[in-house]
Amino acid sequence: MQFELPEDNPIPNSTQISDREAIFHPHSIADSRIRLFRWQGQLYRGIGTERSPFFQKLFQDGAIQSLVDLELLVESELTALTLEGYETIVHHRSIPFTSYSIEWCVAMLQDATLTLLDFGIELAQRGLSLEDGHLGNILFDGYKPLFVDLGSIRPLDEYVHYFRWSAYDQFCQTCFYPLVLMALGKDRTARLLMVENSGISKSDFLRLTPGMGSSRRILKAPPITRLQLALRKLIPPDYKKLLKQNFKDFQPLSDRTEIEKKTNSIYSHNVKQKYYLKFLKNLRREVKKITLPTSFDRSKNSSPSFCSSENGTEKQSIICNILTDLKPASVLDIGCENGCYAQIAASLGSQVVAFDKDPTCVTQLYHTACDRKLSILPLVMDFTQPTPAYGLSRYRYVAATERLQCEMVLALELIHHLVFEQHPRFEQIVEGFAQFSQRWLVVEFIPIDDRALLQFQSPKYSSKFSWYTLDNFRKVLMKHFRHVKTLPAYIKPRTLLICEK
């Protein structure tokens, strides 16, 4: 996992890093021999003496750069830096925002899983494997998924046994099962179960997917049976007999010469590599052919054409002018719906995060960002229930209000939905905006006499929400922002407010 802070300073040529200056990542604790840390605004990975030769060879052979060039691995390079306890220091490009799989739409989950398998396939072709099979090692850089955990790369023989990937069960529980459940329309259920570190258990998956036929029978089989079933699919019939004989010959190695042992070892490795690679490719095909719900189908994406000040509405033109004048480095669009304003911000050069509680809207925006190569990270999230910190010392999740802070927050056509549908008070809403905003907030207030709020103009609502006024809203805004300016010449009777801390 990576820090979510951006890069600040250039990489020095050679220097000794003080223990006091290295800030180790709180999530990087699984292996003390390989740890992430930040130093002088940059992200590094320290590699201990035991594993140093292995990773140095990967860099020297060009394997790491090849994976970077394929846009599968985050940019990584060797440095001449030193740190006590770590023989090798690697520099990584930071991903601006960290997101978690429970926040991704189903299309993002599928693409992230395919990226994990593509990375594994490239490693397998080089005689390597992955120690982990979970999506915590995938981060979205805008719309693009990248593998970020260099320390998970291991020699193939360590994590592949009889063609079986040791992390396969973990892969199923954190990637495959959630994806299948979401594809079956059980999106909310999948997200709730994915919160657990171990993912979705096989027993829960089987209970939630009745009638899946042969797939269920294979899942229920014990490991050896599953292995045999997999081998029958993977190994050509005419080769099974020869393979069986060869593995039989490998058993009594104690009586053989060193040359014979080495020959058999090389042959065993090559056979293992070949069929492990085929296993991963078959697994990728299974993931690729999972059919997403119609509303998530990219070919049926109904998101509107790109909006801008030239071809959009008056409101879009106003927002475009604000973004052009203030030039925020990063923008968070809360309640983004189809993401029109997120698209405008990204087209003007901002790094954009956009979230909505409707997975369909998020999926449409994700496809739009991919198609138009816009720097937008779309997420499924409810503003009134953002992802909280979770786990001991935030080991599992860092709170969304900390991870997704942006220089500017957009909250357009949102306040009335929050108040009348989810019932938070202005104080709660504005406090949430302030937690996400580093500097600016652009927020739209729609009064209760607006035509869009006809259903809320009955005496029942007017008495219950008598506090829903522009004056009350401004008073609360001024508690969290030093400057609150009302934009003149806006669409009446609505009000657009620009707030600055």
C-alpha cells in the first residue's frame, strides 16, 4: 500500500537517511524486511539484506522497468540512499489518492482484478510469482489501476506448488467472489462483506449464490480435488502420462548425482512455470467473461457528452469560470451524479476525485474517464457515511476524510437532497465539507420555493424544516470558512457560495 501524499522534492543522489527522518507507513508491517517510508516528501521502500540481491537483479535485468513500461507497475527506481537495516532503497512515484476496493464500482473491481492477473502473468513469464492475491496492492491513479507493492514479487518456486498459486484462495475471497456477487446484483452485500480483512469467505459465497451448478461443486471440493480438477483442464491428455512419470521420478532424489538432481529441478521448474502461466491465463479469461449488470454495461453507457462552457448550460459555464480563475490543484466533487463538473475540472488540469452513493452513476463516470483519459477517480460513497478509519491503529482503512482531501470541494445540487432525504443538520453537512476541503468550497443552495423542490413545499415540510434557509446556511458556513462570498448573477432563486478557509 502507498502513502496518499504527492511528491514534493527531487531525489538526492546519495545520502544516509536518519532513522528519525524516515516516516514508516503504518500499513507496511507485514514484512519488516521490506517497508515503505516517506522521507523529505518522497515515497521509498527499504529492502533488507536478505532480499536485496533478488530485487537488485530484477532492476538490473530490466524486469522492473519492463513492468513499468507496460503500465502495470507504479514507477520505481533504485537509489543510492542508505538507511540502517535496509541495504537497498527504492523510490516510488506516489499515487495522489488512496482508495479501497469497497469504494470501487463493479467495473473498477473487474479492471483491478484483471490488472492483478496481467501483472501475475508477466511475472510468470519471467519465472516469478506474487506473494499476495488481494486488491490492497492495486491503487487507481485516476481511472488507471496500477500494482504498487514491489515487495510482493517473489521467485515462482516459493509461491507456486504443483502449478497451484499459494495465494489463490485469497484471490477468490478478495477479488473473484466479490466480483461475482456484484455481477449478480448483490452490490451492497458484497461491499459489507469485503470490509473484513479476509474478504468474502467461501461459505458465505456459497450461501449467497445458490444454483451455480458445476462452479459450486468445484468450490466445495477439497484442495487436492480442486487441484486434480484444475490439472485435468490445464494439462493436455497426451502429456498427463509423461508428466505423472516425471513427477514420480523426482521423488527419490537422495540417491541421485548432483547433475541428475539439477537437471530434474530445472525440468520441474519449467513444467511448473508453463502450467502455472496457463492457469493464470485461464483464470483471467474467467474474470474477463463475467457479465456485468446491464446498468453497468460499458456499451450501454448513457452518460452525457462532455460538458464545457462552450456546449454546456449557463451553470456549467459559471463553474468552468470559477475553476479557471482559482486553478485548484485537486477537486473533490461530492454527489457527482454523472460527473459533468468533475469532467470540466479534469479537463482544466485538476486531479479529481468524485463520489456518489449511486453505483450506476459512478460506473458511467468511470467509463467516461477511461474513454476520454481524464484524471478522475470515481468512487461509490455516501457523503453522510464516508468510509471511516477501521482496524487497530487504522491498519485496515484510513478515513476517507483524511485520504480524499482536496484543495477545492464542489457541492452542487446536493444540500436539499441531504436535508430532505437523509435529514442531517447544516452543522453536520458543513463540518463534513470542511473536513474534505483544504481551501475552497463551492456550494449551491436551492431554496424551498424553487421549482425543483415542489414536493417539499407542503406545510408538513415547511414546519419540520423551518431552519432550512439561506441565512442559517451562511451562518454555519462562516464558522468553518473565513470568507463566504455569494456569487452575483447566478440562476435565480438559487445561490452559489464560494467559501475559503
